[in-house]
Amino acid sequence: MSTQALTRPRIDSTNGVWLALGVTLVVGGILVATDGGSLFSQNSTVSLLQRAAGLGIVAVGQTFCILAGSLDLSVAYVISLTSLIAAETMAGSDGRVLPAVLAVLAVSAAIGLVNGLLITKLRINAFIATLGVGLLIKGYLEQGYAGPAGAVPVSFQHLGYDRVGPVPVAFLLFIGVAAVAWVVINRSRYGHHLIATGGDLDVARLSGVRTDLVLIRTHVICSICAGIAGLYLASRLGAGAPRVGAEGGYDLESIAAVVLGGAVLAGGKGGVAGTVGGVLLLAVIDGIFNQLAVDPFFKQVVRGVVIVAAVAIYALRLRGRRAAR
């Protein structure tokens, strides 16, 4: 028998997150059932998918940034800002939905453009640049709003509450955004340049890739995804909320989902399929803990351990492969 035949198939980081998701569903289902609940009831499934939708849309945008070797810490505040822009522009009127959506996309793209220009033209580290922009938005929100504002018409709230069978419309939106992102990353010239820029910025530049333009486009895409998530949350709340993004932890949670999906923070490796798995894994863990009424502090500890363990396992496997060469 050949050595090749004896070789076990490798579980890469993307497949690993889906395997972890399956194991978590089985173990979590048993734990919840033992406690007298059901993880797989329709109400539980709908709640889980609704939680995944908002985070998932943001995480797809964050995937672009991390693939490029960047990141965006302003997304949580962009979500809050765009939820308010949407609700205040709509003002409860069906006829103002389209202008509100266009306004949200325009403002989101402008914030992404600012992030991209700070990183590429002023050579500010992405962590500092996007954190600074996020804090500027936070300051505006805290100064201008004491609580929820604006009103979303009932027709727009269908996005947040309607379902196709047991699947929320918002989750279908998330899957649609993820599908478009997958095509862009894997089938477009920009996607190839994105991977090259994240893999080695200098080599990509010497190969003729306009890396600055790639990074600017990437941050615009990420901010637009955050804006779409803001629209979704406005539809859920029926109004804009100045703290909905920060309280939801969408900045760090989105990065965690991407990393759980196998992306490397240094850039050049990862993908949308892994991110979707990471989002679902976090949503399932959250759903299990909610049903078991686990203390919120302990919940965060466990999620932190899961993320650190996933990154550590990946790093050890990568080191082993390099040593084998």
C-alpha cells in the first residue's frame, strides 16, 4: 500500500470551524435537553439565526479587511450611526425608505473612504486609524443622542421580523451578502489583488497591484456591510439607537468570527465560508448559554477561551507543517 494511501486527509481551518460547529450543536443540544429545554425548536432556531444575521453581515465586511492585512474597529459605531440615519430619514414614512437606504450606504461608504485614506495616504496603522474614526463617531453619538431616535415604518420592519418557513429574511440577506462576497473574493480581479495585498504588500506592489486602491476599496466595502447591519438593526428596533453597535460588541465579535473561520490576522489567508461558520459557532454558543441561563461574565470567558484555543491550534498546526518541510 502506498504512503499516499495511508495519509489521513487534513482538516483545514475552514473545515475545522464547521466540525466545531457540528460538535457544539450536538453537545449543546444534549445539555439544553438535560436542562429541560430544546436547542432545536423553531423559536430557538429563529432566535439563533436572527442573532447570526447582524453579526454575519458585519463579519463578511471584516473578512475583506483581514484578508488585506487590515482590520476595522469603527464598525460598531458605524452600525449605531447608520441605524439613526435610517430611522430619522424614514421618520415612519414608507415613501422615505429608499432615500434612507441610499443615505445609509452613502454615509457608510464615506466613512470607509476616510478609513482607507488614513491608512494608505497618511500611513496610519489600521488599528489606530479605525479606532480613532470610531471614537469620533462615538463622541458625536454621545453628544447628539440621549436615547433612541427616529421611527422605522412597519413595512421596513418586515426585514427584521419576517421569515421564510423557519428562516428569518435577515438571515437570507446575510447569506446573500456572503455569496456576493465569495464571488468577489474568488472570481474577480479585485479579489485576487486583495489576497495578494494581504499575503505580501511589497511583493504585490512590485507585481503591479495598486495596493493603496485595494485597501481603500476594502474599507469602503467593510463600512457598507456595517451600514447594512445598521439597517437590519433599525428594522428590528423600530428606531435608531446610538449604542446598539457598541453594546452588541460587533467590532471585536466580527473579528473573532473571521479568525474562528481560519483567517490569519496578518492577511492573505481566509475566506467567506469560514467566516459564516465562525458566525454560526458564536451564535450557537450564545444560544446555548442563553437557554442555560449562564452568567454573562462566564459566557464571555468561555467565548474568549474558544477563540484563543482556535487560534492556538491553528498556529501549532501551521508551525508543524513548516517544520515538516
